[in-house]
Amino acid sequence: MPEGALFSFVPIGMEHCFLSALARQGSLTSGLARPGSETCGRQTVTMKFNPFVTSDRSKNRKRHFNAPSHVRRKIMSSPLSKELRQKYNVRSMPIRKDDEV
């Protein structure tokens, strides 16, 4: 491997997998598979985990009902019928008061 070329063995198109694995591991030396990990090309990548996303029902309800109007508008959207989908080229639209759903 040429000097300074740490990533010469990573397949083209798989750089993001390798770099994200390094970011999670915190070092360049550790490349061993860990339990619960998936392989992406030749490198081992663990699943993503966002600590700010919750599945707690009460927290989700609180965020839903206390959301500002610009966020609530996106939450309160409904899919369109096939005819309207073809007419407007949109799958769903935000709903408003007095809309028929």
C-alpha cells in the first residue's frame, strides 16, 4: 500500500460504509465484527442508533399535540386518490379544516 493511502483496499462506492464504521469505532485499527453488526462490502458496519428518537407513546403524543403549526401541517397529511394523484402528481397533501378525507 502506498504511503498515506489508508483507504486503498476499500471498494469503490463503499467508502461511506468504511468511514461511518470508523467513526463509530473511534479508531482505524479495530475492524473486527461485533454482535448485531451488518457487513457493507468488505467492512463491518453497525446499525444506526439515534438517541434523540423515542418510541415512548406518551412522549410522541406530547410532541404531536404540542407541535407548532408548521410541523403539525406536515403531520396532518392524507394520501390522495388515484385520480387526484395522477392529476396533481403528488401522493399526499396536508389537510385543513373542512377538507373531505
